[in-house]
Amino acid sequence: MSDYGLPYRMRPRQPLMIVRCYPWVSRPPRPENFRQWVRFIGKGIAQSFRLMVGVQDYPNYVQHMRIHHPLQQPMSEKEFHRYCLNARFPSEAGKLGKCPC
């Protein structure tokens, strides 16, 4: 009997191979008491408000670069903020495209 036409065939299992190891994202320890919970939630709310008004988070960028792009050098803080401003307020030659304030 032929295997032709069967939609599912059992493939022999091959052992899994680790190609590259990435460290798990380092998370802050879980808060244990009320004061730590208030501080943890406050930091999250503050970060949310900063992102809403357009202030980017440089430490998170550096952590992302370390985890996902370990061979690349991250931008300096000044370069990072300049990049974010140019991305938020792009300007073309001869046009006033940036925030006028």
C-alpha cells in the first residue's frame, strides 16, 4: 500500500537541537507587601504616561538590545532621544514639519 494521498504521515522524531541560547527577560521580583505593590503599580503608570506624551524609555531600549540584538552596539542616550524626536516629528527639506513650540 502506498503513502501517497494520506494527508498526515508520521515523521520520525529527531532530537531537538539548541541553536542559540537567549537569556530570559529579567523581570523585577514579584512584590511581596503592600508598599512594594504600590511602588510597582506606580512605576507602571508613570511609564505609561511617559509613553503617552512621547517620552521614550531608554533603559527598556538598552535591555531590548541586549536580549534581542546582542551583537549590535546600542545608541547612546542622546542619539536615542534624537532618533525618537525625528521619528515623531519628521521634517522634509524646505517644510516646517517639526513641532513649532
